[in-house]
Amino acid sequence: MFGLKSSNPKNASHCLLKDVGVNSINRQHLRLASYAVEFNQIVEDLAKKEATNKDWHRIDALFSRVTRYVQTHFSEEEELMKAHGYPYFDAHKQLHDRFVNDLIKVQSKINNRKIAFKEKFGSMLWDWLINHINEEDYKYREFFREKGLR
Ligand SMILES: [Fe+2]
Ligand SMILES: [Fe+2]
């Protein structure tokens, strides 16, 4: 396990993400975790009031950063798997594709300014961090390490 401690104490997050064995991938996971923390902050702010235009702009901005970064991360992870002949590539890719499809559904809720998007998006993000990274990604750790990756 390793943690993320932001230099900005307001955003400090200690996220118990597993070390998946490849440094560049670990760093990407931490970045995704910091987005989830940012998202939680937005949800907390919205607990006490209606979303204003400014809030929606903040949501749009964060969501597009998440979407772009998730795509970059998935393609890098998938490229690495393909390059080294990871035997569970297809099943893993299916999980990535499903997540991207779910993001598209959330995007349409956000576009329609449906505040209910936040429950779906929040649970997707945390489920991703806790289940996908710590369970599914963690499965390739030994494989990549045996290939000499660090
Ligand atoms: Fe990952
Ligand atoms: Fe993955």
C-alpha cells in the first residue's frame, strides 16, 4: 500500500491504493484518486445548496479532466499489457470499456443538468479505486514485475 499526500493540506488525501508494481501506473492511479477526492469536495459543497451555474462549470471541468485522464490511463495500461502479452488482457479491457460506457451515461446526465448524476459518478469513482485498482489491476503486478517492469 502507498498513500497520496498532497502538498496542499486542503486537498490532502490518503488513499489506500495498492502498489501495482509499475511506477508510472501507480502515479496515474494517484492522479485518479485525487480527482475522486476533488469530486467528493464538490458533493459536500452541494449537500447544503442547489447547484449554481458556477457549480456546474466546476463539475463540467472536473468531469472532462476525469474522462480525458481515464482514457489516457486505460490506453497506457492496455498498451503495456499488449506489449508484454498479458494473458488476461481481454477480460481486463472489457472492464475498462464498461467503465468508459458508464462515463458516457454520466456525461449525458451532466449535460442535462441532472444533479442525480452525482450518486452514480461518486459510486463509480470509488468503486473503481477500491475494486478495479486494488483487485483487477493488482492482478498484473507479479506478471509485470517478472517482465522486469518497475
Ligand atoms: Fe489502472
Ligand atoms: Fe485497469
